[in-house]
Amino acid sequence: MKLIENWFSERYSDNLQLSFRVQDQLLSVKTDYQRIDVFETYDFGKLLTIDGTVQLTERDEFVYHEMITMVPYYLASRKPQKALIIGGGDGGTAGQLLKLGFQSVVNVEIDTQVVEVSKKYFPDLYRPLTDKKVELIIDDGVKYIRKTDRKFDLVIVDSTDPVGPAEGLFMKDFYASIKNILTDSGIVVTQSGSPFYQPKALQMAHSGMSEVFGYVRTYTAFIPTYPSGFWSFTMASDYDCKGRLDNINPGKYFNSDVLRGAFSLPEFVKELIK
Ligand code: SAM
């Protein structure tokens, strides 16, 4: 990734980009799967990008990591204990699950280099991956889910966008394999992109899950450094998750008001997933 006058820019289209002024480029490496860059920005702390797209920044990662974990956690009918993360090699999602009290977390990341980069540049996010409750497996999530005979209360797809290695993570067949490894009160959740700039990611996730599960719901959050700042997640289960809502511990973004509001979708988003 080449810097132009110390600005990193993520291109949304030929005519639009988001730019961060950076103090320094700390890393640029091409792995077997993707290009990883780390920048020290002025306003958002360290920034991790994969193939030129923002994955996380130190300043706003809490929104994404709380919303991908706490929403399904509190909506499950029984307190979930065992989780599987697909992707998430930075460790941010595993960290939130440990805070929520999960007994065991299996984290399947395809690219060992993402883990190494997190260890070096985002040590606070990485640390949970060394916890004895967390088992880190370097493998393709699609393959892992097909072959494992373990069962999980929560499966979190914390992936890159549906191009390259993550393409299979938005397919109906993948969701069908996930269904086989969920417990009775199990839930699957995936990040499903920006409804404004990546409507296809949301549509793929929503329609793929709808073909396989009885209940599918999309929710949103405000993540300043992701395209449009308006982000979606889509969760599915085979029962109507009413949740355990009487004892909610707020995070830094998440609380009971956010939980309720996150499922109130603007009309154009409802249209997308009709
Ligand atoms: N918060 C991020 C976002 O939405 O921009 C996602 C972060 S996390 C770094 C995404 C991870 O998914 C990457 O480390 C990537 O290597 C991993 N990944 C992509 N395809 C995968 C696959 N098929 N199996 C397992 N991990 C995969």
C-alpha cells in the first residue's frame, strides 16, 4: 500500500474515498491470502487494513466488537457458554466473549499473519487469544465447519468482505454447515457490510441465512471508520430469540437502548432484505 503525502485512503468508488492522515506506516506485508498494512494515524490510533480496506482502529474497534458479540449473547434464550469465531484473528471478538464469561472459545482464522500482526501492533486485542479458554486454529473457516463434530451456542463470522478468502463465508452452504454445529438455543451472527455501499454483502448474508434458518434479523451500528459509518450485522437461529434482557451490563457502546434500537431499520434497508 503506497502512501500519498502521508494519507491512507480507502477507496469506496472511483469518486469517493475516506482518508486518514498518518504519522507513520508501521507495516506492509503480502501474505498467502491478502495484503496487510498497519498505520499510526493522527485521529484514530493504530489502523489495521487488509487489501486496502479498514479492519479496525484502536479508537473505534469497541463498537464493532461489542455489537457482534453482545447482541446475540443477550438475545439467546439460554446463557451461551461455547463460541466459535470464524476470522477475527486480531483477537478483539475473543476478548469480548471472555468478558461476557464464555467457558470456551474456538477461533478459526485463515491467515496466521493477521494474528502475528495483532500480537505486535495491537497487543491488548491479541492477548485474549493466549487465554486458556481460547483455542486458536489456523484454518479456512469453511473447511473447519464442515469437518468439526463439536457443537456451539454461538457462531460469530468476523470476516473480511465477501471477496477473496471470505467469499465462501457469505454463502448458503456455509450457513447450512453452521446449522449442523449449533446447539438447540444456538445463534449465528455475521458482519454483513455497509447497507449503503455494500448492499450485496447484506443481501447475500440475509438471503443465505433465510434459506437455512427459521428466524433471521439484521441490526445496525454506527462505526465511524467503516464505509458510510453505518454498518450491518445479521443473525439467525431456529427459534424466536426473546433474550435474557433483565440483567444487561452495558459496554462502551452497547446498552439496553442500543439493543432495542439496533433492530429498527431504515426503509431502504428493509427493502434490501425483503
Ligand atoms: N472487523 C473486521 C471488519 O469487518 O472489517 C473484520 C476483522 S478480522 C481481521 C477479519 C479476518 O477474517 C481476517 O483476519 C481474515 O484473514 C479472516 N478470514 C477471511 N476469510 C476467512 C476464512 N475463509 N476462514 C477464516 N478466516 C477468514
